[in-house]
Amino acid sequence: MADRADPARQHCADAVAAAFVYDRARTVAAFAAALAADPAVQPTAAPGFWEMPSTGHADLARAYLRHGRPLDARTVLTVALLTFEHNRELTALLREATPGRAA
């Protein structure tokens, strides 16, 4: 498992770096690569994760949704909305990640 964790953690670090320069495509791709490399990776442990812009949190949620992990997406979005209150993108993604919730 350690051999899978190192590349996954590097992908998370790459995603966070991309988020800081608002490279949305690279951010989503790097988070998705991390999840593919090691489903147990903890993106929130990446240095700078909690300081990155709201778009980075949205992009992680998108990666989780693409990997069929709506609960993880909802968790990230719920926590991100505590910091980025009234963020339309995060709110819309949370609705998308919550089955049965009215739009």
C-alpha cells in the first residue's frame, strides 16, 4: 500500500498547486489521478489544502463524484461551505451530490 500512497499524495500536492493558480482542468485531473492511484488517499492532508481557493474544493468534489463517491464529495463541500459561505458553485455541487434534494 505504501507504494500506492506516494504517487497519490504527489497527485494531491499537484492538485493543490494547480488550484492556487486556478487551473481547474489540472486540479480535477490531479485529484482524480490521486483517487485512482490510491482510493484511501486523504487529499485534505496535502500541504496547503485548507488554504486553497474555493475552486479547489469544488474540483475535489467533482473528482469524488466522477469516482462514484458522493458521500466524500458532500463532506468536502459541507466543510468548504463553512469557510466559503454562500458560494454558488459549492452550493450547486452539494445539491448535485445529494440525491433526492430539491434543486
